[in-house]
Amino acid sequence: MTANDLSWQAIAARRADLGGGFAIARALPSAARRTVGAWCFLDHAGPVRYPPGPGMQVGPHPHIGLQTFTWMIEGEVMHRDTLGNAQVIRPGEVNLMTAGRGIAHSEESIGAHGSVHAAQLWIALPDAQRQCEPAFVHHPQLPVADLDGFRATLLAGSGFGLQSPVALFSPLVGIDLVADSAARTRIELRPDFEHAVLCLRGRARLDGRAIEPGTLHVAAIGRERCEIACDAAAQLLLIGGTPFEEPLLIWWNFVARTGAEIEAAAADWNAGRRFGEVPGTALARVPAPDTAGLRLRARGPG
Ligand code: MN
């Protein structure tokens, strides 16, 4: 045990239902940790094989003030949005949707028999960008490096001499690590970043401590490296970024600064204003919940 081992804080993910009984593990935000850099939301879906039936079916719903970042590991999901995009996302691909002042989208598993394994993250937009025009970019290919038996995919930011093509508005990193058998590697970290590691599949060790799916391990700024190891096939997600200092209010699918902004977005969505319609989907719109009690959720960064 070293001092470094103590600096990883374990945070249990909680189960949430995306609708239709499709359960995910929500690692961010939590009471113990709201953000890791500008990463402000992390859902781990699957890995799950679903019986003949619809799989993941999330009807049209709106976002403001954030980017949704979808990393597909298994399965295929059709994304549709109010800009008119209809894009299938397949394993090894990233969808980046910049909500800015407002966008809505739907997400539907494709195929009657299949599986889903994905990570969906949100990135809080800084003040200068959070009212920007909405945009959507599909990234079919991300840079990959061989790292001592781990296949490292650079999802966001830079590392291993590579640069992710995903356009971001604050300093962030995202790395997917896959080993098919026992492996061990050291990863250089930026000391001005805070970091988090989530085991997505199998079991692994993070600086000597056993980690498995369902628990997020978070480290404050100041770390310069970490060691990741496994004795059998495993997959992990490493994220990081400079601490996000702007106050954040996260409510339902909205990231904002004030309750009034959230209330306006919810009212606009429920009244059919601002966001437009998602063409091509048969799924029902998801109404915004009642905003009563919203002010209780207002908190600073952390
Ligand atoms: Mn969404």
C-alpha cells in the first residue's frame, strides 16, 4: 500500500432505468462526486443480451448546455435528432452531440436479437459555448495504441502521441482499455487533471486495488501516472480533465446555471417550442418532469 493507493476514492454507481426496464449503472453524478473535469454524467449500459424485443428504446428527449458522448462497445443503436441526423452507431464508434442552446434526440437498439454495451457521458459546456448552435458529429474511427497488452482507444483528448478527433471545449481525456488476457501497463496522467476509472468488463487492478464494474474510482489533481493490470480479459474506461470551476445545475437532461434556465427549457420542451421534432422515429416524446422542487438541486461545482 502506498500513499497513491489512498488517493483513489471509490464511488458506487447506482442503478437507473432508461425506460422499458432497460437498466444502466449511473456512475456520475453522485452525491460524493458531481464532475470529473467537465465530464458531468456517466452511464454504463450493459453488457447485456436482450431477448427478442426492442432492447434500448429511448424516445425523443431534449438537452441543453452539454455534449453527449456515446462510446459503443457492443450492439448497434440508431440516433436521430432534431437537426435531421439519422446515424447508426456501431462498436468502436463515438457519437458526439453538442446540445448548446437546445437539441432533442432518440436512441433505439437495432435488430430483434442482440446485445448492448455502451458508455454514455455528458460534458458540461463552458459559459462561452453553452448557448451555441446545436451540432452532431459521428466518429467512425478513433486512434488506437498498443499498450503492454492493452488495446488503448483514445476517445477524447491526447495521449500516447495520439490525438482524438473529437472536438471539445475544455481540457479532457478519455481512454478505453481492452485486454484479451493478463496485462499490465502504466499510464502517464496530467497532474493538472482529476481522473476517474470505471471497469466496464471483467476485473482489474488500479494501482494495486481490485476494481470491478459498478464502482467508479476517482482521483484528485496531482497524480502523474497510474498502473492498470488484469489477470484475464477486461475492459476499462479512464476519464479526466481540469476541474470544472463554473457552477453547474444538472436536472433531468439539462445542464445549466440557474433554475430559471432549467424551468424555461422544460416548459419549452413540454410546449413543443425551441427544440423542434425528431423525424423518423415512432417512439413517443419523453415529457419533462414537474420542475417543482428544482431549486433544492442547485449546488456549486464538486
Ligand atoms: Mn440523451
